[in-house]
Amino acid sequence: MADDDSQRPSNDTFSRFPPFNNALSEDEEVVKKFVNTIQAKIDNGILTSLNEIEKKMLTNAIFYPGVFLGSFVGLASFFTLRRAPLFVLNKMLARQHANSPIKINKNRPPSFTPYQEGTTVRTIGTVFDATVSFACGIITWALAIDKKKTLPAAADIPLVEGQSKISDALCGDFIHLYRNTIPPKFWTEYSDDTLTTITRFVTNCEKRYLYERRLRREMGLSSDVKLSLPSRVPENILEEEKERYGGADWAALEDFDEEIE
């Protein structure tokens, strides 16, 4: 019986080669939206540098302790690659030489001169071994990164005191994507480390906005005034503001773009 062409997927979503379907899953599409937002900010020069607090938070989360383990593995690999092959080769040559039927003197074993690398071989070998060792160190560092430490650290950046370049660049777009673009039911149906991090980052962005609004209200400043937070955003700022406004939802409390009257 001939195949029914009408039942076949279109060429836009179907491939003859594994995995056959090239379309991203729903959660992957959502993550891609947020990643594209970050990339667009970088490409447009909006997010090209971090302040010292942000650098320290990300550095501590990403590099430690993986950088120490990666460095140790890299150095150990380089030392092993440089020394072990030559050591094994000379051991084999010495054993072969000792068992040679040719004897110079019955009372004295034949002399053996260990193999030494020439300048060219040593240079090429050193470059090759250094490259392999560096790759081993990087791979070890990447595998040693603790996602349970790194992802929450990135998500908590909006809570930092002073000015946050990451928050200024991403919070508005992330909140819009999370609240207005992605269906609310998605966040209850899907959950993984990346989606949890996005949710936490958005929540902390909202906390930062509320804290900034409180400070502007107390100081009589309008919303267009650049504000540097004097302290870290309080963790319970959402509860405090809801209690102050009788349990109202934070998003309904005040228009962030409205000037203080």
C-alpha cells in the first residue's frame, strides 16, 4: 500500500536523519527567548560590562572551587605527558639493552645511554602536551562547576546594593517576557534548574523595583532619576509592601513609570 503523503510531517519540521524532528520543545523555546534577550543586549552594546559586586558574585560562583581543581589536573597532566612517555621508553630500551646477546665485557654490563629528545621534538612535544593539558584543565573546571551554587548566584544579582548593570539591562525585558509573553500555566507545568533560575531572577527584579520605588517615595524622587541602592534589597520586600498596601499584588501597587506626585 502506498504511503499517504498527507500524513507525513512537512519538510519544515521533519528530517530524515535523527532526531527526525528538529523543532525545539516548549520549555526549550521559552529558555531560548530569554537567552536571545541577553544576546541582543550584548550585541547592541547595552550589556558589555559588570560592576565590581556583580563580577565578584559571578567569579566566586563560576571559578571556585573548579578553577583550583582544573589547574591541578592541567598541571598534573602536563607533567605526566612530559615525563611519563620518556621514562617508559628509557625503561624499555634499558631492558632491551641489558638482554642484548652482544657483550663488551663478561664482568661488566654494557653501557646504556638514555634517549634524550632533540630540540625540534621537545618543542613540538611541549606545545602538544600543553594544549592537551590545558584542554583537560578546562574540561575539569567545567565539570566541577556547581550549578546549585552558580545559578542562584546569577539569579540573586538584582538584589545587590548600588547600581546593577545586569538588572538595568535585563529586568524590564525579563519581567515582560515572564508576565506578559509566556502563558502563566507554563511555569506550573514545566520546571528545571534553568527555569527555576529565570523565575528567581524575575522575582528578584520585582523586589529591586519595589525597593527602588520605596526609596524614591521616601526621598521624593521621580521615576526617571537614576538611583543607587544604599543597601542590599531586603529579602522580604514583597511581603512588606503587600502588608503596607493591604495585601495588594505587587504589580498593581504602582505604575513604575509614573512620576511620584
